[in-house]
Amino acid sequence: MMLMAGAMGMPFVPVSDMMGSDLLNVSAFLGENKFKIIDSPFDGSRTLLVPALKPDVGIIHVQFADEEGNAQMWGIGGDCQMGANASGKVIVSCERLVSREVVGKDPSRTIVPAFKVAAVVEEPFASHPGYTPGFYDVDGTFGYLYQQASNTVEGFQAFVDEWVYGVEDREGYIQHYIERFGYKQWDALKADFDYGYPVSYSY
């Protein structure tokens, strides 16, 4: 909701899901400015407000982007659209760099316009071990590996040394994954080819 307020250019936004919860007891980096409670000017009821978040830079991963930075996403997007549009500048990584013509054929999928984007990079498999709808699924095996490793400081450090500092780039990461788990497991993550239902633009 804070990112939504930032994306909309609003200074704050009312929320209802924090009232009566322990979320009010955790201040984190916002301190006392995490929320304010006011009386609603409409009916006098207690209303909780949260401030807008406006990151300097947002980094998102999408399915398609063109060279100008128009970024397209489908499936579950989480807070990507709000987070990116709340940010001063956006860095977009994408599964596939496509032409402006491809983007223009289905403009409703564009969640970030080019003028917000500072850089675009084509980086397949960049959401792993998460998913990118239409490209690959969640990798439960790798997620379990991370969960087990992060049970201890030493295990987490070994994981980071192997999977972050121990690979030169994304291509090296994929190659290391295949060497560790086998090509068959990596290939099994890929989505089967299919078309979504087309949208008619006719009257």
C-alpha cells in the first residue's frame, strides 16, 4: 500500500489490515513514521494511514521488454508494478528483449513505461529459484537447499559463496546449476509452450 501511494503520487494512503494487529508494534526503518491514526473526516471512525514509499531505484524482472524500457508482465505480478512506478528510476531485467512492435501488439501488459526506465538487460532465468509465468516454475528443490543452508550462519555463508560469489554471471549460475542438479532437472522447470487466449481489439 505504501508503494501504491508512491506510484500514485499520494503522500499517504489509508489501510485497514493493520488495525488490531501486532504490525503496529514493529516500527523497523520507518520508526514512529510507520503510520498515523486519524479520525475519518467522513464518518469519524478511526483510520490508519501509512506514508508513501518512493525508492530511488527499483529493480524488477519481467517476461518482455523492448530496448526503450517498456516492460511487460503477465501472471502474478505481486508489487512489481507499484514498486517500479513508485521508484525514481527503474532497472528492468527481462526473459526476452523484444521489439517495440511486439510490445505494441499487446499494450495492456505493459506495467512500466519507457520514460521511467534507466536500463534494460536481457537476463533469462533471473527469477530463479522463483518463477516467471510462461517461462519456468518455482524450483522447490533449490528452495529447500537454501532453507536448509540458512539454518546456520555458516551454512548461509557457504551457500552465498557457492551461488553468489562463486559464479561469474547468470550464464555461469545456470551452468553450475546444471552441473550440480543435472540438465534434466533444469529442463523440467521450463514451462510447456502454449498460447494465451487472444484479445479482440475490434468493435
